[in-house]
Amino acid sequence: MSGHCSVDDTGGGTLPPDPATPSPCPSPIQTRALDAHLQIADSSYMDTKRFTVFPNGLRKSGKVFLYPVSDIEWRTFLQQVSKRMKLNVGKLFNEDGGEIEEYDVIMHDDVLYAAGPGEDFKMPDLEDNDGSGSSRDWVTLNVGGRIFSTTRSTLTRHSDSMLATMFGEHWNSSRDAAGSYLIDRTPEYFAPILNFLRCGILVIDDGVNPEGVLQEATFFNITPIMERLVGLVDRRTKKDAFSRRDVISILLTSSTNASLRCQGLNLEGVDLSKLDLSHINFKMTNFRAANLSKCTLDNALLQEADLTKADLSGANLRGANLSGANLEGANLKGANFEDRGGVRAVLDGANLKDAVLEEVNFAGANLRVANLRRANMENCSLRGADLAGANLEDVNLRGANLHKANLTGANLRGANFDIRTVSSR
């Protein structure tokens, strides 16, 4: 008989085992003891629950906990988890990101994530299964609707940048439905920034404005390329600027009776001295630091033009329209705005702050609500000029002619008058 235990077919009970074959069958006493032990083990198992806790945002370095089913005070439980995890645990989240606030909610075989007291849930990167961090280092970005793939090490290359902060250990960036990190910026300007972080070379494709890339670099605080971008923007600005020769060429090829439209040109720093620029439309043109000394600008349209620190000394501006123009710090010494034919020069709302206006003839000019703060208007003619609502704070008006000038509502606080000025009024 090959079995370990034999049964008496005649009903006479169990036959004795073959002495040559050791019997594994327990005795009745051993069987009862084993059953009792299993019942106790089953009972103990039913009274506990096992769950695994990982650090927030990770699927490694976890700990398996075996705790009684019975209720445990929540704060005590968090302290015990903190001790086991060697973390300051203030919150526990389930796999869906739901925050757990009661011990009874934890179920057998749950997977939980331990976070700091003020920390939000971070989605773990489940692709990093080997714990090496190689898969987890890759991230996908959604920049203004365009998808970029790169690594965390690339994004954090410059530790003082905003990107290094965004993709550091303690940042919880927003993601789209596909799990890509959302960045609300212009993708065309972001691409050169990312390329620089990858290989240290600044490459800007044709058609991409360097000024936009500079704004991105400033926003993300990528300081190593800011200086280079500023240089690119400056060179581009100078490249777009007209020269004196260009302006003369336009004048020579145009009819003397034609009203030229030079609106919005870049004439920054250009020497245009002594040229006849009468009747030309220079609206919103950039004349910053340009030399317009002894120019003839009669009846020229200079509305909202930028004449900051421009030299207009000795220029003729009879009947010119400089409404809303910026002449801050400009030199207009000896310039003439009076048109004896009756056409008034217009400077309403113009900014003449800190301008040099000595001996300027503003007779009959419209300077309503103009800003003349701290301007030097010594020996200036304002006869019949309209200065209603103008800001003349701290202006030097010594020797100025204010005969029949309209100063209604003007701010004259700190203005410097003398006897001649007052008597002429």
C-alpha cells in the first residue's frame, strides 16, 4: 500500500502504518491543536489591517504598516507614521489624492502617501519602477498649448531661476488632463530658453522677436542670457533706425508740396540739424536724443512723438502740433513757436518736464495741461499763451513774459518769479 495512512476496509479501524514508511499524519490530539492555532491566527489576522505608506509624490521608499482594526487616535497615529517614515507627516492621501482624516477610513491593503502639514497631494510618477529616478527625471510641459519634453535636471540647471523652483522638490505645479505641467507663456519665446538650458547656446529662429525672448528670460530669471538678449534687441533697434542720408533721400525724391508721412519712424539719435522738415507727419516718431537743432519744423505733425532729450535749440516750430509729445529733458533753447500768420502751435498735454526752455518764444501757443515741472523758462515769451491747468511747479520763470497769458488752474507752487515777470502779467 502506497498511502501514508491505511484504512481498514472491514471497518476494523485504522491499520498500523508500515514501519518502513514514516507517517506524516498527525494524531487526533495534534490535529485539534493545529486547528485551534489556525483559528487563533485567523482571528488575529481579522483584527489587523495592513497598508503601505509612500512619501508624497513618490512610489519608492515606502513602509508597510500592520495595525489593529480598532480605532486609534489620529494625532497619535500620524506621530507613529512620522517616526517610521522619518518625515514630518501632517497629512495622508489615498491614491486618488483624497485626504484621509480618520483612521477608520484606512482599509486593508490601501496605498497611502504621506505629506507635510501644509503640503498638497503630488501625483507619483508610476513609471519610475526601478527607483533609479531615470524615468522620473523626464517631464512633459504644456506651454501655451505646445508640448515640450525635457528633464528636470535641464529645467533646474540654474538654481536661482523660477523653473528651478517650479520643478524642485517642494513645488506642486498644475497639470493638464494628460499629466503635462501647465505653463501659461508664449511657446515661440519659451523654445529658445529651453534650448539654452539644454546646451548652453542661444539660438533664435527667424521670425522670432528677441524682445519676446528677453521677456521670457526675465520672467523665468534666466540671468546668463539676459545680457546677450539685451544686446540683440539693441542691435535690432539700431538696424531698424533711419539715418540722416535716408531722410535726405526721402526729401529729395518727394514733391515740395506733398505732405510726407513719416509716422512711427525710428530716428533715435539721428543728426537732422538744419534740415527743412516742414509739413511732415512725424506722429509717434522716435526722436529720442536726436539732433534737430536749427531745423525748420513749421506746421509739422509731432503728435505723441518721443523727443526725450532731443536737441531742438534754435528750431522753428511755427504752427507745429506737439500734442501729447514727450519732450522730457529736451533742449529747446531759443526755439520759436510763434506764427505771426495766426496758426497757434499746439503743445496741450505735452511733457516738458526738466526741459531747457530759455528764451523760447511760446507766444500764442496752446500749453493747456502741459507738464512743465522744473523746466527752465528764464526769459521765455509766454505772451498770450494758454497755460490753463498746466503744471508749473518749481519752474524758473525769471524774466519771462506772461502778458495776457492764461494761467487759470495752473500749478505754480514753488515757481520762481521776479518783478519783471509779475509786472508783465
